[in-house]
Amino acid sequence: MLSSKRILLIITGGIAAYKSLDLIRKLRAAGAAVTPVLTDSAKEFVTPLSVAALAGEKVHSELFDLTSEAEMGHIELSRSADLILVAPATADMMAKMAQGSADDLASTLILATDTPVLIAPSMNVRMWEHSATQRNLRQLQADGVKIFGPDAGDMACGEFGPGRMSEPVDILTAVQMHFTRGPLTGQRVLVTSGPTHEPIDPVRYIANRSSGRQGSAIAQALVNQGAEVVFISGPAAADPPLGAQIKRVETALEMAQAVEQALPCNIAIFVAAVADYRVELPGAEKIKKQAGGLSTLSFVENPDILASVAQRRDNRPDLVIGFAAETEALEKNAQAKRMRKGCDWLLANDVSAKTGIMGGDENAILCIEQAGVDQWPRASKAQVAERLVQKIIDHVEKASTAHG
Ligand code: C5P
């Protein structure tokens, strides 16, 4: 799938550099040629010899390397690549890229080209969450750099949270998706999915029966049509889509924040079953039932993420799609909900227990838009996703004809 593609792989100095060796093997097995570049600090983690042996090509690392300059200048080195992949990308490398600094071979290569750049960040969770890194991240996104990951989980430093470099198999899929062309290529699409968990105390939470299957199916169908998908999911059982940028959250407030960070985008689809309320003051310790604390919980309303995006003046996506799970008076309630939320399309479904839809394999949609109401036949969640994505493709093509 990657045959005839040349990837310039920049390895920077993070503990995840060891995973880049596996990434090189996977890229080559998929048919890509890999030109490896190591920063000085990367050499503290992996040796040029092992990188060169796996890539089957010479490692580049010196900015002023006379032999290399005679053979192929550093400008040519980056311009001859189809994609520059920075994996792992340390906080320092992200800062340099955001600044446009060019004080070593890796940063110079990135600055000297208009070849697309994809980075897989890797760092300690505090470094990732630091406002400076988040500022650099936003700058890189605005500059058109594609960001993949990081994942959340146990870290080599013993802490837990977002910051781990994504797994090589997932980075490979992201690279393959980068080269996938389809009718949605160039469209950045945000999808929320799954339930949210609202803590009562450190061990208890309020949740709902959403499995995340419909959201995953929609995101996967979008990726398959060439879209760049940001998938923001609560704790769901369904497999996440391959080739999407995945952000995991727990609560509605975290989901709202992740959505804000993912804007701007062209299309936003809100499939998540967000909890309407959260516990006002979750217990710092497990609440004792003898003390009666559980019978007197007070709740505050969560932000309505869909409505806030659909009604914003700046950065409103061109197309905002909501879902509505109803158990009675489906069409009437859904019509009113579309108006109240301000979304363009509302896909309503009957989730009363008799339908088996919530948490099940199938869905039956009533698609509501200004132009009218369309009843879709009951079908698998994958088929519903295909149908929705085809409708989105038709809409995007119609809009581009109208503008062009
Ligand atoms: O009002 P209701 O929860 O039925 O609305 C459902 C739609 O609104 C879904 O698209 C859901 O993802 C979205 N929603 C949201 N934030 C909330 C509640 C619902 O984005 N707090």
C-alpha cells in the first residue's frame, strides 16, 4: 500500500525511540522506503547502526556533513520525501518546529520543505499538559502539521496519562491513511462517541448504556473515504476506528474541552451519549453509605457540547450533525431538538427497550433536516454509518460545485 512512497523518518530523543525500530520494519513491510534521520539525543536511545540496518539506508544526522552535501543536500533530502514523519516527537522538537528554529539537521529539514509533516508526540504527561506544549501544539496544527497521538497509559517514568507515543501499528495506519485519497480528502471531521462517566467519588460513577459502536462505525467510514478524523470518545467498549486521531475522555467536561481543542474542523458529528448532569461535588474519598451521603447527591447540568458548537459564531463547522435518542414521540421531539440545538441534521432513533438499539448491533434512523424528514430502514450500525457518510459526501460535493 505504501510502495513507491518515501518516508523521511526523524527520530528524536525520547524513550519511545525504541518503538521507532519496529515502525521502520512495519513501514518497509508495507512497501515504503525509509530515509532515517537521528537527532543527537536520539542516539542516546537507539544506535545509528540498528536504525541503518533496519531501514536499509544510511542514517543522516549531521547538518554540516560534507560527504552528504556532495551526494544529496539536506534540502533535497526532505523534498524528495513524500512524507516527513517525526516519531517520537519530543516536547523540545515540537517547540523548535513551532518556532521555526533550524539549529540541527532534523529541524532544518522540516523548515526547508513543504512536504507534509506528521508527528507522533511522546513525552511525560506533565510536559504534554504544560501550557507551553499545548500552545506549540495549536501552532503546529495551525501550520498544517498532522498530529497523531499521544496515547494515554502507563509511562516509562512511572506516571500515568496522555504522553505515550502511539503504537507503531497505529502510526503505520495513520501513514497509510495519509496517502488514502477519497471524496472526503481534505475534510477534517470531528466525531464524539461513547458514554461519559460522571464521578460520584473515586470508585463510583454515573454512566449510560452507550457502547460507542455507532460512533466508531461512522468514524471508520469517514476515514475510509479519506477524511481526517478526530475521534473523541468516552469510556466505550467498541473498538476505536483505525487511522483516526483518538482522544479518550471520561467526563462531559473533558469531552467539551477536547472538542474545543479539536476545532476548527469542516464537519462535526456528535454521536456521544453525554450525561446531562454531573455530581456537583464528587467525594474526594469513597462516600460512606451509613453517613447518608449517597441519598443526598446534588447535580449540576453539563454543558451541551453539540448546541455550543452548532450555535457558535466563530469557527462553526460547515456541517453540524447531532443524534437524538428518544423513547417516545420520536419525530415531534426530534424536530424540536434540531431547532433547539441549532444543528443542520439530526439523526433520531428510538432507544426504548423493545427496540434493542441501545448497546445493540442495529439502528433505525429518522434523519431530520430543514428540507424534511427521511426514515432510514433498520440496518446494522455499519450500514447506517455508510449511509450517513454517503449523504455527507453528496453534501460536500454539492457545496463545492455551488462554490466553484
Ligand atoms: O439533548 P440530548 O442529550 O437528547 O441530545 C443528544 C445530542 O446532543 C447528541 O448528538 C449528543 O451527542 C449531544 N449532546 C452533547 N452534549 C450534551 C448532551 C448531548 O453534545 N451535554
